Amino acid sequence: MSENPSIWGELAGLTLTKGHGTGNDFIFLTDENAEIALTPELVARACDRHFGIGADGFIRAARSTASRAGQKLLEEHPDAVWFMDYRNGDGSIAEMCGNGVRAFVEYLRAEGLIELEVGETVKIGTRAGVKTVARTEEGYAIDMGPWSFIHGDAAREGGEDCLVSARGLKTPRAGLSISMGNPHTVVMLGSDGKLDGLDLHSLPQVNPAPVNGTNVEFVVPVDLDVESGAQVGAIRMRVHERGVGETLSCGTGACAAAAATRFWGGEEAPDEWLVHVPGGTLAVTFVLGPDDLEHVVLAGPAQMVATVVLR
């Protein structure tokens, strides 16, 4: 009598790696030619924290030549050899993940798939374009590209474009929707108590919401003791990630939250920000990019913690 087939399908017997960036955790798989069928059900099962390995997302390391999206990127960026095939914890495909890119590069380096010394850079293909990642003494810094208002000039003129309801808030709050290659809606709250009192296990309601849904960030300002003359802003942030739920950190969310807070602060607002999330601290800096657009640079740590073989 033959044994029952594994519930893990094509993942059975493969070595997977668990890693994270400021507590935003991922499962990594090397599948250079993208041959394994990663169905939403299989990814969600692997990411389940009770019946699987447990993670906020699933990332396949594939050669850019293995997908149409990657091949298109290679036309302009022939050195973007690796493609980050990212899935949310529910198995849905996502455009981009800032913490995921940092952890992805650390995974490639740890697996010997790339060599990257401190101060060197590597280009990574994503569904939100090519991202340049630099290795630093503390981790990795990524040029996340330009940010923009999802609702354009109307949002720029009004400083808000939607109302957001969440468990723990008595009334809906104004939000501002920002694109970092993926959608975000940022809400400013007035106190740490209001931020801590939110129940983000439930999906916040955004009206009107971006077409493909949105990640929702709630922020409060933080006072910093900095050296005289230093211009650094700081916020605390909690996030409900689309297709996942509340996570300890969100890299693109930190960028969007800093962008919205800086916009609300006016022309005197700083270009450098510290974003404190439950999983640690991320640094966000606004710089002029090579395309003469304002780019966002995200910096923070990344770490691999375990390898797992599914049975």
C-alpha cells in the first residue's frame, strides 16, 4: 500500500529558509528556472503559523530569464540577474516588499548565489521594477525609487483622499494614499495610546480604497533628542498588510508613512526619518534620483534564522 502524497506538493523534501527584516518574516526558496508550481493554496499553507512554517510572505529566488516580467526588466537592466518572486502570506502575488528585498539579498548572499561586500551594490528585479540594494555595515540600503500620490493632484491639494475606519477608533480618520510601487494608505493619530489601542487583526476599511486594495499604516510623531542642527524626523508605525494582517514591520509602508508625514509637515520637514515599528527601527531618506524625481532610500537589517525541510 503506497503512502499518502505529501500535502506540500512540489515543496516536499526541499530545503526552505526562514528569514526576516525587522520582524517582517519570509520563507525563501531557490528555484532558478521558476519550475515549481506555487499555487496560492500551497503558499498560504507554508506561511500558516500553526500548520506550516509560518511567515508574512513567501519569496522565490528565480533567474530573471525565467519569467516574462524578469525578461522585460533585463532589456534595460541586464545586470538584474535575480528576480524576487514575492507572494503575500495568503498566497496572493504582490508587487513589492521593502523588507523582503533586504532579506532577499541577504538570502542570496548566505546561499552563495551572489557575492556582495560592504559598500557594494546589486540590482534585483521585482514586479515594481529594478531595485538597487547596497550592503552596509548595519544591513542593507535600497533605492526604492520615486513615491507618488495614488489619487494625484486632488490628494496633493487636500492632504487627504479617503476615510479610514479601524477597530479601536471611535470615528473614521482621514487618510492619504501613497504608491511605493504598491499601494499604501497612511493615517496620522494623535497619541501613543490611540496607536496602541488599535486592533489590526481586523482589516481596516478605506473609503474610497485604491483599486487593488491597500496596506494601511497608522502613525504618531515621536520627539527625538538629536544633536544641535541635526534634521531628523521620527514616527511610530503599526501596519495592516494587504493579504497578511498586522505585521511587525513593512518596508514600503515605512517609506509611505514617512512620505505622508513629511508632506503634512510642509517645506520645513526633514529629509531623514526614523520609523519605529514593533520589530525594530528603519531609516528612510528622501534624495534626488538620477531621473530628477524624488526617490526614497530604505535602510535596515536583515537576517536568516533557520532552514526547514517540509515532509
